Amino acid sequence: MPANRFNGYTDYGIGIGLRVPHYQHILTRRPVVDWFEIISENFMIDGGRPLRILDEILKQYKVVQHGVSMYFGSAQRADREHLRRLKTLVQRTKTPWLSDHLCWGSVDGRYTHDLLPMPYTFEAARITAQKIREVRDFLEVPIAVENVSSYAEFHVSEMTEWEFLNEVVERADCGILLDVNNIYVSSKNHNFDPFTYLNSVPAERVAQIHIAGHSKYQKYILDTHDHPVIDPVWKLYARAIERTGHTATLLEWDDRIPTFGEVHDEALKANRFLASASLAKAV
Amino acid sequence: MNLLSIQRHIARAVMTPLTPSERMRHVAPNGRSQRAVANEIIKPNDRLTSFERLEIYNRQYWFRILSGFSEDFPGLRVVLGDRLFDKIAQAYLKDCPSRSFSMRNIGAKFGSWLRNPPHFAGSRQQLALDIARLEWAEINAFDGKRYDALRPEDFTNASPAKLRLKLQPHLSLLDLKYPVDDLVLRVRKDSTELSIASNTLSERHKGKRSVSVAPLLKPTPIFLAVHRMDEDVYFLRLEQKEFAILSRLRNGKSLGAAIEGVLRKNAMPDEECLLLIQKWFQNWSALGWFYRGTTDSTNS
């Protein structure tokens, strides 16, 4: 199960996000890390230090690209310049798969730079799937779409979020980047059972899993990626691994970033669940 | 309501500036009721109204975009102070919302926007404009394109009348009314490289920092090159004539025409001036500022 056509038949372990405060540590200490996830947009530039550092990282580590602004769910067509630059980067990193979010964020050429929630309609599923196909065909790399955290629901929705996810990935025939923290956050914000969501995900399409921390406010939870992973999210992760098997897992920590060692240690906690999955497979 | 229509309504609401207390406006500047938009499109839940749910996105948009903008123009924030900086930033971002997939380009039009009235910065308008131009040039130098540089021997035998040299895209030439380079360098010493993260949100408006009051600068025109070498960004002050030659080259003049224009206005003996220009060219080419143009660049 872990190596599938949606992650380029790779069998990656536990990775962490490549973040600026850790550059120095990584380049000088060369810590053992299974793989790094990069935010594509940080490297879709013409030159300079970010690309030099990326090239250094690529010499030593496996890198997977994760995007934040493809906006598969935006009603209008993908930006050609964006695609061109993304393809250049894909050729540079040789990422075995590429992920971005199941959301929208731009309209009429104006960008919000946010991951806005989709109305769960059949029209939206059709448009989104079409765009995923176009992007995959252009980039020539497997695509995995990530479920986002959300804070709003739409009157026009015709299905649940997990039904929408299934509808999109089936139509697009693409993979899933399953973010179990986002499932948890949305389940609290929208009053649903996160395990119902998790159990509905087509396990054979899961290319990668995200884990992260979040922040709790009085009336809602925000996906802030600035805390350790909480136990309820680890439980969701355990269930996800039970369903998918040993799957490439990535800890996101993007704000109030602690030392490299702390982030890596937090990520490696996933090992206890991955080990049980491997054991179950062996038995 | 179809997908495009929903997205247009939501985007308009999300991009509407917040109130001074950083909440969503009940009425948008065009008179549209934000509550009506929210109620029509977004479901309430047991804790939040439709308006409150939409407000989360409205606030996140402005927190994110203002933080990104602030990180790009830290020197300007120091000079103007948080309050005026935020006012100008919000006005700019309202007039010029991002049209790029990358937050990196958010300040691309700021310099030209700032030239136009109303002059928010009052008596510090020119100072603000100079800093904004320099800080944008710094961003461009940091990750702009660099082509393989010409070596001095690549053009020593070329005909000046025909030789057209191209200046590296990462190089900006600035004529500034204030010596803002030292100020920006001092501010930059405290900052770190920044990159966007994944889908994180914040409950606070980041980017504000406590800063010492900027010294009052007196107008003193300077000519500045902002460029990258060995992946570091540098500011290099230029002589006025240096600036003139480089600007002419950037505007497509041949080498001969670029030099001739400066020689014509020169009080110094031509021979002395040519020696000086030759020294400048050695320096510029050592810095890798030239790359091969497409026209007649190899004629000897």
C-alpha cells in the first residue's frame, strides 16, 4: 500500500518541512532525515540563495514538493506562469509526487494567499478534478490533494467534505495528502466525527500524511502549525496508518518554530505507529 | 449560485479592509452589507454566526497580507512608525491586491503607487518613496535572475559603437534623494530571511516590531546599485557619471553612445575621463553586472 502510483511508487518514511531557521543546522550538521518537504512557492524564483540552498539539500536528501497556491478549486483556469515555474522546479527537485490543497484562493486574477474552503457541490468537484488533471498532465508528475482545515460551510453544499474529497479524487484519478490534523480541526469547527471522515477516505489513494499542531480558541480551532501534535490527532494518525499501512508522513511546524532537534523529535513520534503497521503487515 | 459567483462574493468580502479594531466591517465601502453576503452564502453553526465565520477569513487575509508586506518593507515601517505604515500598507493593498501566485511579488507596484497622490506620508513622502524603492530593489537582488556574466576579455575587442551590454536582472540602479542605504542596512541587520509556510493561520497581526526611532535624515542625493554577488545582496554607491552610463546601457544604448553622452557633459579632459570609465568597467565586469545582449555584441 505505501508505495503506490500516487506517490511515484516510493516508500518514504518520516519527513519534516524545510524551513529557513533550520537551514544552518541542516547544512552544517547533516542530520539524518528521511526526507524534506519544501513549499514550492519559496523556490519558484529566478535565482539567489534559496535555490543554492535547495541544490545543497538535494545533494543529500530526498525532497518532496508541497504547494500552497495552485488553488485546484478556483473556478478559473490555472495561471500559465505559475505552471511554467512549477514545472521548472519539478525538473530541478525530481519530486516523486507533488501536493497542493483542495481549496480555492484566487478569482479574476486576484490572489488571497489563503486556503479558502470549497462549496461541496458536484459542479465544484467537476471543475476541481478537471484542473487537477490539467496540472498533472502539464507537470508530468503524480498529484496528491490535501484536505484543508476550514472555518465555514456553505448553504449550497450537496455533500459532506469527505464525500467531496472522494468525488474529486475519483474524477481526477489522483492521490490524497491526508492531513489528520486538518480533519481534527474541521471536525471540531463543524461538529462531525473525525473517524467517520477518516474511515471514508479511499486508503489506496493516500500518497502521504500530514500531522501538525493547532491552536484552540473559545469558539473555534485554528490550524496554526505552531504546537506539538496533540493526542487526539495522534489517535487519528494511528487509525490512518492502520488503514493505509506504512505511509510517508510529514510533520508541519511553521510558526514559532523550535530547534531542528525538537521538530524532528516530534515528527519521529510517528514511528511508534508506523512500527505497529509494519509489525501487523509482517504477521 | 455557481462556483465562480460564490468565489467572487467571498473574495470581495475577504479582501474588504478591516475596521480599526481589526474586525470585519458590517458594510463594505461600496455600501454592500457584509452580513447579507455572509448570511446568503455561509451556514452558521452552534457557536458562530455566518458573519463571524466569514470574519475569520477576512481577518486572516489582512493579517497575512499585511505581515508579508511588512516583512518586505521593514525600513519603511521604522521611518513611518507602525500606525502610518499600516495605513499606507492597507491603502496600497486595497488598491493593488496581489495578482501573483507568490507573496514575493506583493510589493512590486508599491513604488509607483506611492508616487501618486494622496501623499500619505506627508513631509516624509520622498523619504518613504526612496526607502520603498530601495527595499523592493533588495528583494529583486535577493532572488532575481543572474545570467552568466561577461568577462572583461569578452568585450575588450568589441566595437563600442555596436556593442550592447545587458545589465543583470538582479541589478537595480537607483537615484535617491535621501541616503537611505545606511538606514535600511541597520534595520536589515535585525531581520532574518523569511519564507512562506504552509496553510498556517494566525490570530495576531504579525510583522510589527519594536523599533528605535529612525534618525532624521537630511536630503542628500545618492546614486546606488543594488545587486547580488555570491548570493549576498549589496548596496554600492555610484558616482553620478557611473550611474548615467549604466542607466544608458540599461535603456539599450550601445556602449559607445552610453559613454559619449557622459563625455559630452564632462568638464574633465577626455583622456582622464576615459581612464576613469575604463576603471569603472573593470569594476562592473568584476562584479558580473554584464551579460551578453543579442545584438552585435561580438563584432570586433
